[in-house]
Amino acid sequence: MLQKQLVNRGINPLTVNFLTYLILSIPCFGFAPRINWLSFPPQFWLYSILAGIFGALGNGFLVRALEKGEISVLGPINAYKSIIGILGGFLLLGEIPSLWGLSGVMMIIYGSYFVLDTKEERFSWKILLRTEIKYRLLALILTAIEAIFVKKITLLSSMTATTISWCLFGTIFSFFFLLLYRTNPEIEIRKIRPGDITKSLYLAMCAGVMLITTIYSLIHLPVGYALSLFQLSSIGGIFLGYHFFNERDIRKKLFGAIVMIAGSVMIILSAA
């Protein structure tokens, strides 16, 4: 919601993405000196760079999607991230899903029908041509791959080191993409008002909580199962879209989100 409010104010989505990472990075400098970074193997740095690239790109596409689309539709689509996580976890980490887990995946796909069927194009391949849906799917794939690299980092280091590397490399690469797309920092700074700074701080706080809980979940669960936990936020996204942006077809979207959450619960139970 905060991301959508900021981009609706005319702030470039890439700027919002960079500011979020930048604010998160500031506290990291207080903890970084306490870690023996030289003790980590070369793979740690490779995975940190890859996670930074995929994370910065993924979050950039996410904000672009929110700029153009409805929160109540884009939020539940996030359930597909667990599917990408299961596939990536199987291929790169050797995590084998159970029958319950696969059944949960099918429920997620089924629930998404009710969410996407509220658009003018109805549920069809044509809806994938919508710009905001393409951006959201790109964000989903990129951040799911990012989560796999983040788990690799946690296996090679600690939760604190993973958090710091995630924030710092995310800041570096989000700034790089800001320059790559020729965004003028001076113009963007002029757009920011005092109220936007407050929203950016709240956004960074929310992102920080999500970051830490994601890392904790990845330590204790397979990637696909950990990512499915965050589908619980889809109901909140639907209500926020309805309350703040007057989005429609809430009942149908809510039913679809509940079905998708049920699928996520099945995935989680399969890991118990």
C-alpha cells in the first residue's frame, strides 16, 4: 500500500525501491564490524551478488506493477512464488516436495482463477498481456530465485550476515538500475515531500520485518514452503485495495485468496 501511495505521488518506482534498500542499509553499518567477513567462502560473495541483482530487479518490477495495477489482484498473485520456490529448491537445493505440498500448489493455481477472473479480460492467457500482470510475474520469478540464493547464503554464514548482505547488495544494485534507466536523482529528490519521507520510513520498517522473517523461515523450512507463508498477507492486500483505492469485486477476490491460503497451509503442513 505504501509503495503504491508513493508512486501515485509521481515518485519513480525505481527511486522508491532504492530508498527502501538505502534506509534498511543504514543500521547495518552498526552490526557489520562485528562479523568476520573474511571467514566466509567465495560462494558467499557470489550468492550475495546474485541475490542483490535478482532482489533489486524483482522489487523494482514489483513497484512498477503496483504503479499500474490493483493491490487486491497483484497481492494474491504472489502465491505463485511458492511454486517457483519449490521448483528452484528442488533443482538447486535438492528439496523434494511431498504429495501434500503438490496438492497445495494446485489449490493456489485454482484460487488464482477467482482473483484474476475479476478483470475485464476474465481469466485467460490474454490477461498475461496486461503490463501490471507481466511486471508482477517478473517480480515474482526474480524474488523467488533471490530467496533460493538467500537460503544458500544462510547455509554459509549467519542470520545477521545474511541480513546485512541482503540490504547492502540490494542498495548497490537498486542504485545501479536507477542509473541504468537514466533516472535523474535531482528531479526525483525534488518530488519528495516531508510526508513521503515518513511513508518511506514506514515502508522500510515493513520491508525490514519481512526481510528478517523471510530469512528465519528459510533457515527452518524448504524455500517453497517458507515463501507460501507470506501468502497470508493477500487478504490484507485485498482489504487495503478496497479501503484506500476503491478496488472492486472484493468478495470474489477474497474467496480466491482464501482458497490460495488454504493451498499455502497444505504446503506448510506437508513440511511439518
